[in-house]
Amino acid sequence: MATRKIPAKKTKKTATVKRSPPAASTWLAGVGAVSMARKRGEALLGRLLSEGQQRQSRARKFVREARADARAQVMGLLAPVRSRFDRRLDKAGKVVRLGVDHALSRLGVPTKSQVDELAQRVAVLSKRMKSAR
């Protein structure tokens, strides 16, 4: 007797098996992508840190140079003002010194210049006396 083969019915199981290779491929691709992202992420992080350090170094150098330039410009602008201030301060000091000298002379107190002149005369006289001996 001849037997006749009956074609097997497609079941959900076989349908799942047929879908399985693309799902497995997708899963493996995802795992690979995560692995590559991790490896490349570490390399990228290293490059980003290096770039950040370089930028920080350049920024600090720029700030130092800008501060030095600003200081030089300010000093250049203030130089004439400082010069005028010093001249006026010297002039005011002379006026005050003259006033104090005048007040001291009226009281009979010798001024610094008079004391200095007297000290020079004493030094000259001392020299003469030593040389005469």
C-alpha cells in the first residue's frame, strides 16, 4: 500500500523560528552596538578631556595676557596723572616746609637746613684742628 505524505501544517512555532534569525541578528547587532559605543565612548571621552585641558590652558594664557595688556594700558594712561600729582605734592611739601621753617625761626628753633649747615662747619673746623696738630 502506498502511503501518501500529508503536508505539515504551518504552526506558530515554525513562524516564530522563521522570524527568529532576524530577531537574533537584531539582538546581536544591538549588543555589538553597545560594545562599540562603550569602546568608542571611552576613546571619545579621552579626546574630549584632552581637548578640554588644551582649551583651559589657552584660556588661562589669554586671560594672563589680557590682564597684562590692560595693566600696561592703565599704567600708560595714569602716568601723566601720576606725574602731575607728584609735582603738585612736591610743591605742596615745599610750601609746608617753608611755613614750618618760618614758624620755627620765629620761635627761635633752628631749621634743618641751619642744623645741616652748622654740622658742615663743625666738620670743616674738626679737620682743620686735626691737621694743625
